[in-house]
Amino acid sequence: MRGRPGKTRRGAHEQPETEQAGRARLQRDVVRFLRVRERTQAEVARYLTRRGHPAERIRAALEELLESGLVDDRRFAELYLRDRRRLHPLGRRAALRELTAKGVARALAVEVLEACDPPWDERELARAAVERRWARWPAQERWRRGGRFLAGRGFDTAVIREVLELLGDPASASAGEWGAAEAVGDEGERVEHGDERR
């Protein structure tokens, strides 16, 4: 539907943004974005691109942020893994996948994961993750639900079986009962299990 004659779309006659105004707007966007939590270089670049900043201005801003230490992918990875260990334990492959999805280079993600102190012990993390829920699940469902829950967190099948055997009686259980084969593929890709993520 056309507007009335003589009317123009809002903003049609606005002046192009000056270089100084553009830099000031970019700086405000950076401050707002970094205020919430640590960010990776890639996250900052994606955000500024979505905000409509030109590529050359984004490159210059990233260089300044890296030089000043306001953005640091290694620090981001270290803090991310620390929080994941405490709040949302993951298997090694899932942790690496999440870091690379955030923009951390794979080699750096592996390096930081291997340097974790204490070490990234999958058995300890898997046990911590499922132990909190174990008592809430009905006894006859613990093996199945625990296995599916850990598979969804990216833990290896061998680790899952070992942890479940430590926590409960696997006399009537088998890997097929918790769908290990389908829950963790060859690359450890996550399969969502809605009822297990409560």
C-alpha cells in the first residue's frame, strides 16, 4: 500500500552517518555488548556486523580490543570451561564443540581444555552431572534416564556405562535401554532429549 503523495518514508532524508558519529556508535555498541559477559573476537565481529558497522571499522575496533585485553579468546575459553564444569558439566567433545561454536579456534580450545586445573576428568564430571538428578528419578528409570542425559551432554559411551554402574544396579540394564548408539554418533554429535534435560 502506497503512502499519501508528498509523504516520504521515515528516515528517507536522513544524512549519511559521519565517520566520527559512526565510531562513537560502534564504541557504544562494543561497551553494551561486552558489559554482559566475556566475548570472543568472533562474537564481537558478528554482533557489530549485525549492527550495521562497516567491515574496516570492525577490524580496527577488534585490533584495539585485542591490544587492550578487553577481548581475549584464551581468557574466554578458560572462564567458559570453569563455568561449564561448575554449572553444566559436559564431555570433552561437547565442550570443544561449544567453544568452537563461540568462535574459539579449535587448536586454542584443545590447548585450554588440556591445561585445565584440575584436569577435565570426564568420569568425575559425568558423575557430578547425573548424581544431582539420580535420587529424583524413579529407581526403574534411573539407568535409562541417566544414560540419555549424559549422552545429551556429550559424554562417551564407555564413560556413561562406568558412571551408571557406580551409581546403580545395572543388572537389568543394557546400553540399548538408554539408546547409547543413537544418542552419541561417530563425532559425538548431540541428540536432544527433551524429557531428560529438566
